[in-house]
Amino acid sequence: MAPRMATTKKPSVDDAKKLTGPEKAAVILLSLGEEHTQLWKNLDDEEIKEISQAMAGLGTVSATVVEELLLEFVSGMTGSGAVMGSFEQTQRLLAAFMPADRVDGLMEEIRGPAGRTMWDKLGNVNEAVLANYLKNEYPQTVAVVLSKVKPDHAARVLTSLPEDFALECVQRMLRMEPVQREILDKIEQTLRVEFMSNLARTSKRDSHEMMADIFNSFDRQTEARFIGALEERNREAAERIRALMFVFEDLNKLDPGGVQTLLRAVEKDQLGLALKGASEGLREMFFTNMSERASKIMREDMESMGPVRLKDVDAAQMAMVQAAKDLAAKGEIMLAGAGGADDELIY
């Protein structure tokens, strides 16, 4: 007969304060039992996974703790009456009684810019983003769109368009006659399908994107420490955050025009300090986009610096990344997303 393997009995949980949020949720769901499994349907995959892991590792929970948690749960639901709303919660709720295509359309409308009409919504879109879309349309279509938004916003969009194209649009606006209702409806529909829906999707921001921005602001050692610790607890989340982060080495995805625009926006001493800690490939990319004389001077300046502190290099590199993001927000350069969406603007 095979010997039994030794098992370690988990200690009984007798203090509710020692339990994490997922562990508390696990206790509540275990207490409610199989008759209330419909509650699980309101959780997303990540929440189910987290609560399931907590549930599997709970061990024995004393009756006192269960009673305390149930009282806390009931008082929380009935006392303040407070609830927390989010896009995800709203989408799940609507999906319970509405067809999927209608839910998607409604959520895109909600996520998109504020405004009652299409023209109101366009008035709340960043002029550089709107100009980047309109520059690929017919001048007559652009003339119609700009005639329907507020004059100050139309002026900013025209300034953001290529000059020859902008002048062509101005001429069309000067000669424009009243637009037929069918044509206006068609333009609105095109904007809704091709522009607003894409804008809503790219504007959507989840917690991983927020954390990627925070991690971008860490110095190198702190970032490595947090990413390493997070990988031990939740490898999937760590990998997703790493993919969303835009770091200094990602500047090698800039086109030559973007590199030159960035070089004009960065102080020369900061550039030299940042390049001291750059890879050879990234360093050469910046040098090849300078004049021969400027490149030579920069190399000499970097040599004369001697050893530099890591934290100073990190600060200079972070400043360059932030400058690149600011230029992208103004529509002056395009940044390829670190996750691989090469054609997506960061706004």
C-alpha cells in the first residue's frame, strides 16, 4: 500500500481584518452557496480568477468571521446605498437585456466626445486629431464639416491641416451653397462609423494603461523592482503593463521627421546625458539625424562628461519621452505604441 503524503492543515481564519478584498468576496460567495451562482455571471474573467484563487486557498473560516463579513456586506449595501459605476459595469448590465450590436454602438457613443449632436461632439475633439482624419477626405467634405462646427474650433483645425489643402477647403467654404439633407446625413453617418467609433476605442483607458503611465514615471531601479514583484503575484498583469509602457528605447520607432522635431524640442545637455545611457543603435539613429558638425560636437560633449550618475541619465531620458508625448499630443509627431500598433496616434 502506497504511503500517504503528508498534508499541512491550514490554520482557521479567526480575524476578518486579516482577509484581503478577494478573500472577503470568496467567503461571501461560499456562504451564499450554489443557489446564488448567478452572482458569478456579473464578474469579469479577471475577477472570477482572482476570487477563485482566494477561495481555493482560504482553508477554514470561523463562523464568527463569516457572520462579521455578512453583516459588513449587508450594512454596506443597505446603509449608504452607494454604488460604483464604470463603463465595464454599465456594459455588462446593458448586455443582459439588449442585443450585442446595440450595446456596442451605445457604449461607443458614451465613450466618445461629449455633445448632443455629431457637430457638438466634433467640437470637443482635439483639433490635431480631427485634422489628422480630415486631411484624407475630399476638400468639399472638409468644407461641410468645418462649416458645421464652431468658428474658433474650425480655425484651429485649418491651422493643423497642410497649408495647400487648408486653402482649398477655405475656397470651397467661400463658394459653398446650402447642403442637401441627404448629403449631410451621409457625412454624419461616415463620421460616426469611421471616425467616432475608432476614436471611442482608442480613447478607452483601462487600469493597465493607467499603471503603464505610472510605471513610465518610475526611475529604472524602482520600475524593475515593481515589475519584478508584480510578476510574482500576477504575471499576466505585469506583461500587459510592460507591453503598454512607452520607454526611452521606443523612440527608435520615430520617423526621421519626428526625430528632428524632437531634437529641436530637447535641450542639448539633456540630450547628451540621455544618450549616454542609450543603446548603440538608438544613439546612432539620433546622430544620423543631426548635421555632421552637430553630431561631432555632441559626441565630444558626451565624452567630456565622463562617468554620470544613473539617476541623472534616467531623469534626462524620462524628460525626452515626456517631450515626445507632448509633441504627439499636439499632432507634431507620431509615436508607435509600445504594444505594436504602429499606426496609432497617442493623444
